[in-house]
Amino acid sequence: MSIHFAHVRKADGAIQLLPDHLTGVARLSGEFARKIGLPQQGELIGLLHDFGKYSAEFQHYLKSAVELLNPDEDEFVDAKGLKGKVDHSTAGAQLVWQELAKFGQLGQIVAQILALCIASHHSGLIDCLSSDENSLGDDAFNKRLNKADERSHLNEALAVADDLILMRSHALMADPSMISAIQSLIGKIIREAPEKNDRSIVAQQHIGLLVRFLFSCLIDADRMDTADFENPRQAKQRMVGRYADWDTLCFRLEAHLADFTPRYPIDQLRQDISQHCLNAAKRSRGIFSLTVPTGGGKTLASLRFALQHAKVHQMERVIYVIPFTSIIDQNADVVRRILEPQGVVHGTVVLEHHSNLTPESQTWRGKILSENWDAPIVYTTSVQFLETLFGSGTRGARRMHQLANAVLIFDEIQTLPVNCVHLFNNAINFLVEQCGSTVVLCTATQPLLNKVDVNKGAIRIPDGNELMPNVKKLFDDLKRVEVRNRRKPGGWTMEEIALLAQEETLRANSCLVIVNTKNSAQTIYRLGKQHATIPVYHLSTNMCPAHRKSVLAEVRIRLEKQEQTLLVSTQLIEAGVDVDFGAVIRFMAGLDSIAQASGRCNRNGRSAVGLVHVVNPQGENLSMLPDISIGRDMAERVLSDYEANPAKFGNNLIGVQTLDWYYQNYFFARAGEMVYPVSEKVIGHSDSLLNLLTLNTKATTEHCRIKGQAPNIYLRQSFMAAAKAFKAIDAPTRGVIVPYGQAGKDLIADLCGAYMPDKEFDLLRRAQQFSVNVFPNVLETLQKYGVVQDIRQDTGILFLTDSRYYSNEFGLSTTPEGNMEVLYG
């Protein structure tokens, strides 16, 4: 029998045999899929994912690519020209389809689910029905599965494959549980869906998520096995469960809390909140809300619940999902100091993953450097989380299985993009009900995610699952500010706002101005600087995390000493950043933003009451910021209602009753957006991601019109079209490493000179602190000026070459003077 290769290591020419790769991936994929009770299904797709590599065409291609064939030999081929063109993923999908489809309709359903994973493992999940404007309604799944044998090489692979691979594959496919286990899981999905119908929107999204979950198991297993062969040193460094147990981590946190000495009047209330979270940790898995006013200590209180809950239920990890990198910087640092004390290797407990330094189209290096969230405590962004569930390609999808049997903490959940509401709600229900996870929705301004259209997707949070026993009383007890509605006809000029900021700084010793756009932040900052007697600081997301940390550290020292301080910031500061100002000025925005801004005022209760001024700036252009614009408009109505009858709202402009009324107005006004609309420009016809990922009615209707009958496949989703639309609509940002300070310059030099992937892995972790995420139009401008380039050819890791385009005041700019010519927010 001839020997078949899977990979050839570039460093030393070592060979990974194909059966070794298939069994290695099968072992990992099976273990990952065990989390949802499908170990055999995971093992099978692992065994067959590269089945087409048994073909002579692929073996000649691989051996030619690594120069194991002499160019003069007959088998030698132009490997460079064939890269990505030799199909090795269809054969395994065809085999699964042929063998399992024999078992009737249920067999076909299971066969389609598994075949989708195998056929898609290099591209991202493929479409079942096409939603492309030129092929709307085409049966893309059957087109792929009916590929001619001379192109898929199934029969050739069956003839030459190793006996152990074939025997194990056929044994798995013949086992009745191959079908019955998925049948049982789909049955559970249907029973828990609001319409109890497998053709309902909610049920179909859940079944689609089941496909993506198995796909995730396969992708991560394949990437891990390949990367570990390519770099054995890195393989030895993998954690794979070899990290501190929950008892140890709980002990470290409890020891820290026991040493805490109250410093402020509010600290006793914070301790009470923390105790309630501890008491609730023994409750059954599920969906919980944690509604605590800003400054109530949610960070450590939620961590206390998460660690103890994970310990009680033997869960795998805790994942914090946070909207802004500025909060991750702060919260991860706090938690790391507690859970990674001196003597514990940095990064073995707390993993931060919020960088976007490499593009989605991965190079080989990118595959090795990819994160798969294998750590006990993971801090990531909402963007990364949503990409994991809905994004294109394979990089994000590979992490989805890590969301199972986990505690997921969503900090500042009110920042969830409104177009993602139904998709997010259905995904959360799936992770809790089918994957055994627990979810906690944390905020001071709880959105009504359980009150939206249940047939499209509402979070199924049981009554009584609020971790705080009396939220209204808690808000009353923690009321530390007076919000003053200072809107006026015609609005405030920037000069008037800057003058008010000066007056409030002198009166209260410190003032924070929160604006809606980076342009406004720069304008108010410059006006404030004209009064040299008061130190003025600036914050925006144009500044890298290390820069923002430096500014915040200096500001916090001044605030602690009660020295006069004026800070002008974009809205990045209002969600979870721990600062305590004597006064706050907030540009008119959504009531949730006003409430969050209020949490930066008199945070520790050091004065009787702090003042929050809500102002309406003249001529503010929010055309590029529809969420802020609509929120502002809805808040205008609520403010008017409140002024007419404050008693109706408990005499608290940012209390629970007022915020509930705001969200009722806000969600009603935006109900049509919650399905994630997709414009005609993106896929050739108007649609929604919710439809593409569920019933796919337009494609199905068109198929029926053309063929005269319904598609003969169970799953009809346009997975790939939806994933690409998700990325296209959200205008993906790219990370650019900036030369902030000597540390930033040294880091760039180290990256440019690095050759070992494991060294680059460490450097890229550090680079997260020196990167700025920019929108495509800003990146295009910087590239046009020739001041951004790749670290090295084809890595996709970008850095700023000209330090004049990074201002010590404003961060990354599109001019050497520190100004941004083209801005998003």
C-alpha cells in the first residue's frame, strides 16, 4: 500500500501521514462535540474531513509543492498554480451523504448537517440554497455533493484509504446513535421553540447553530492538529485544560475580597451586591440578569458568581464579553492581578482576545497564531463574540465550541447592536438550552431583550432570575447624582459647553465631558486648553490601549488627590470605566448613555450629590452614527414625558421605571431593524440575516418557481451569504500597530525582526496594547499616504511607519497635525 501524506513540515521536511492527521483531528473533534452529546458525530467528520487527500492528484500536488517530486518526473505538477484548486473536502462529504441518506428522512437530515461541516472546512459554511443575485434559489448543497467523481476522487479514495480509517468510519455511520443523537437534540430544540414547529424561525436558527457548533469542533481540531505538527514546541505550550482549578481561583478571589477595607460610603452596598452574587452561584444553570447601578461593583461581583458557579457545576471556562476594549483593559488588569499573583505564569489564567491585527483571509502564519480561547478566564469584545457566531470564514467560527459548558458574562449588554437582537437572543437560548452554558446579562440599564417578538427570538429568561432581590430599592440606595436636563432651543455652542466645563471643574474640582463624535472631543479639548489654569485631558478610540491607560492613570491620580481635572472623552468612557468625577456634562444621547455617563459622577459617594448636565450641542452631525441619533430622539420624548409627570417614573430620571419606558419606545421604533436587514447592494436583493439563517423564504420561493417543487433538502440556509453580509454591513475594522512611546517603537522593531511563530504569538499579544482599530476608509487614506505597511510580506499585520501620524494628544490621525480628516464617530 502506498503512503499518503497530509502535511510536510517546512522547517525540517518532516512528514505527517494522512491517517495520523485524520485520527488526530477525529480525536479532538469528538472530544469537543462531546460537550453537546455528539462525540461520535464529531469523530466522524474529523475522520473524513480530508478524505479526498487520498487521491493521486492531491498527493502529486502536495509532493510537488514541497519539492519531494523531481520536476522531470511525470507526476510533478505546477503546485503554485494549483493552490486551492485540488478538491480534497468533497469526497468525505459525499461518503457521509451516500451512507447516511439511506436511512430515510432523518438520515438525510443528519447526513446534510455532517456533510456541510466537511465540505466547508476550508471556506466557511457553504450555502444550502443560493442567495446570490445571479443564482437565487439554486440548490448549492446538492450541486456540491453531486460533483463528478473525477473531481472529488471519492471512489479512488475508497480504494486506497487505510483500512483503519475506513473501518472506523463505516462503524460510526452504521451505529444507530449517529442519527438518533441528532434526532433527539433537534427534538429538544423544537419543544423549546415558541411555535413548537421545526419550520419556525427560532427552531431553524437553532438547527443552523447546531451545524455551526459541529463545524467549530472540526475547524478547531483541524487547525490545532496541523499547527501542533508544524510547530511541536508550540504544541507543548498548549494549555488544553492544564490550568488552575476552580477551587484555587475561588480561593484567590475570596482572599482578595477578605482583605478589602471599605474606603467610601458606597462600599458597604458594593459588598452586599457581591454577597448576593455569591449566594446565587449555587443556582441551576440558566440565563440571569444582574441589574446594578453604575459604580455598584459589577466587575468583581459578577466574577464571584462566575467562579463559584463554574466550580459548583464543573464548567470549563468563564468568558467575559465586553463592548469596548477600554473596559477590557481595565477589567482584565484587575482580575489578572487577583487570579495571577506573583509566581503564576502571565496569561495562564486570564486571556485577553480583542485584537484585529490579522485579516480574515488567513495565511499559514495566521492559522498558527489564531486564538481558540483555551483559557479559564477569557476577556473578549462583543464584536469577536458575534463574529464567532455569525461571521464569515473559519477564524471566528473555530471558537464557538468553547462557548459550551461555560459561564458567559455580558457586561454592558445595553450596547448590543439593535440589528443583532433576534440573532443574539436565539444564540443565547441555544447556548444555554443545548450547550449547558450559563449567561449573565450585566448592566445598569437592562434592555428588554425578553420583551421583543418571541417568534423571531426573545431571550427566555425565567421570572426570578435577577441576581439582585430588589432592583428598585438598590437604585434608590445608590442614587448619588442629580441629572439636570439643560437642553435649550437652538442648542449649545461648543464655546458655551467648554465654558460650562470650566465652571463645573472650578465648582466641583473635576469635570468629565462626554461627547458623541471624535471631532467634538477634539474641539472641546482645544477650547479647554485655551484656559491654561486647569489641566485638560482627551480620550478616544483613536488612541491605542496603552495610551488610554496612561491618560486614565494620570487622571485617576489627580481625582484621588482631588486636584482640578477636566477630561473630554468620546462615549468609550461611559461603560464600565472606573473614574469618579465631581461633575459630568453629557451631550444629548440615548437615556441608557445618560445613565451610564452618570455612573462616572460621584461614583464613590464622596459628596452628597453630583451634578450631571445634559446639553444639546448646535449643529451636531450624527448621520454616520444612527444608533446614537435614534437613541437621542427617543430620549427626547422620554425626557418630555418625565418633565410632565416625574412621580410616574419614581422621581428618578435614570431609574428603573424611566429606563423601561425608554427601552419600550426605543425597541418599538426599531423593531424592524432587529432582524439584521441586508440591503440590495450586498446580495442583490433586500433580505435579512435572520431570514438567510432560518427559513430563507426568498431563495426557497424562487427555487419552487423555477423547479416547480420545494427543495429536497432539509436545511435551506444561505450560511455563507449571511456570514459575508454580516461582515459587509458592519464595516470591519483592521488593527494598526502604532509607535506609541518607546515601548511601541520597540515592539514594532521586534515584530519586523521576528521569525519564530511562537515568538510572534507572544509579540502579538503585547501588540494588542499598541494597536488602533480603523475603519476601511481611514486605512485607505493612511495607505494612500504610504504611512501604513505590512510587518513583513503577506503577514497581514499592519503598522504605522510615520510617527507624525500618531499624536500624543489625539492618537492615530490622517494628517501629521493630529487631525482626522475622515471620521466614523
